[in-house]
Amino acid sequence: MKGKRGKGAKETSMVNSNVETNPVTFYQDSCSNDTNFSTISNQNQKQNPIFQNESKIRSLLKELQVHVKNCQNQRDKNNPNLLNIEKTHEKLKSEEKVTPFYRKKLKSMYATSLKESENEIRSLRRALDCINQIRLTQNEIRILQHQSFAFSGSKNQQNDQSIKPSLNMRRGVLMSILQQAALTLPLWVGEIGQSAPPLCGSIPPESQYICKQGDKVAAKVKSNSSSSNASTSSSSNGKKNKNLIEEKLEEEEENWILAEVVSFNNSTGKYEVDDVDSEEGHERHVLGKRRIVPLPLWRANPLTDSNAIFPKDSLVLALYPQTTCFYRGIVSESPQTPQEDYLILFEDNTYPEGYSPPLNVPQLYVVADKNSKK
């Protein structure tokens, strides 16, 4: 017992001496603890959906770089063959005669060029798929950040004053964000003979289509929805009040606004959407499917998919420039290239003709008018 106790005392004295004379040991222990904490933090971070999506984007960008390089390599490989075809045709023009030798040679060069072009197209399609996946992942990150912000905002209501300036600043850059979204709308590039899909340009969605969370839509809302909700809540006072409320709702002005889908309730068949231009954060509306028009998911190429372009004199709903409201208008000129906009004549009683001068509106913000058939 004495020996053991003495050994324990010796070990204690050794530890104390290390504490006094060797502070590096404690620093190393502290670093070890920090490393363990950092490892746990990294593990938690890797489980974060936002972190996972950001990692996915990095991987997609690397994949995109590979496809772009392959595309350029295929083009460089095919260019000499195309030059030989051109030179051969110039030579035949001077001779004004196509011999069997040159006919066979041209046929072989055309076959090789077509094969190389198909490889280039394949690389381009893969690159376009990567770009589309990056856009979808970025949208998912934005939704997750919005949900996280909404949760922290409801949990810490005392920070409302610090939130308001960012919302005001958001309104200031909103127009440039909407313009950028129109410019980066993916261009539909189908196979030879393949028709443009629903929601490409002017092609309407399928009848059972449900908009996804984060999708931008044109939404028909009451201009005075807040007072409507308040009136509806007091409708339990009696049938007389209920009738008055219904008459008031019918008299209210309705507007088509640019909104973002929050959710869809399968049991009620209604959407929850947020006004993208609400000055007080998020103005939410609950609307039926008839009051929602999804915006295009792809930009149509007029040169290859003219059926996906609204023809001249079509009655449409279009986003008025520098606003977030859709108004009825007539197509004055359709785009002739994928980069061009529509020219829209908006209904406007302030002009003698009843329409505004033609204004540019991108494909993304031009949809069919649901009331045009009436």
C-alpha cells in the first residue's frame, strides 16, 4: 500500500512539474481539443444541405470544364476537314466537272465531318445539362437559405430592425436580378426532329403540371388582399355581412403579379406564393391553380422551334418593363433569334390608340393570356 501510494504521489509530482515547466504540453492538448472540435464541426457542416449543394456545384463546374474542353477539341479536330471540303468545292468550280474520284473523296470527308460534328454536339449537350443542373442547385440553395432566414427571423424577432434595411436594398436591385434571370434562361436545344417540350417559350404546361417550390409564376391577386382577409374573418357576424363582403370582393381590382411558389396543397389544390416585390418582406397569397400561370423553363429558338414563339398579334400577358406586374398586350414583333426580345403593345388608355408604344419584353416574362379566349 505504501509503495503504491508513493508511486501515485510521484506521478502527481511529475504531472505538476510538467504543468509548471512545460506549458507546451497544455498547448498541444488544447490544439488537440480544437482539432477534435473542428473535426466535429466539419462533420456537421458536411451534413448541412447547403454545404452539400455547394459541393455539388463545385463538382458540376469541374465536369462542365471537361465538357467544354472536349467540345473545343472536337471542333479543332473537325476544322481541317471542313477546310478541305471547302477547298475541294473551290477546285471543282474551276474545273466545272465532278469526277468519280472527287465525288468519292467528298462523300468520305462529309461522313467524317458529320461524325465529328455529332461528337461536338454531344459534348455541348452535356455542358448544357451541367449548366441546367447548376441553376437548379443554386435555386435549391436559395430556397434553403430563405427557409433558414425565415426560421431564425421568427426565432429572433428582436432583430427586425436590422432586417428591414436589407429588404429595402433588395428592392433596389430587384430589377437587375429579374433582367439577369431572363438573360440566363436556358435555351432549349433538342435533337433533330424533336419537338420543344411544355413550358418552352409559348408552349403551355401539361394539364396536371404542378409548379415546384421556388418557381416564378404570374399570379392573379386581389389588390387589397389584406383588407379582404380582415373582412373575411369578420364574416361570422351574420349572413348579411357575408353578402356585403362577397360584393366587396367582387368589386376589388385584381392584378397579375410576379410571384414565387412557396408550396402546393394537394388536398385543397391551392398554391401559396410570395410577391417578389413586397416592401415589407414577404406578402403571401393562397391561390387556386386557375390564378397561376407558370413562366417558361426554357427559351425557345425561333430558328428551330418557331411553334414555341408567340406569333404577331397574339394576345398575351407580359411583364411591364421596370415593374413586377403583368399586363395585357399584343405582340407587335416576335423574336427572330434566341437573343431577341418580344416587342409588346401594352393596353393603356392614356394613349389615343389605347396601346403603349412597342416595348421590349424577354421570353421569360411573356405568357398566354387566360382570358384571350373569352
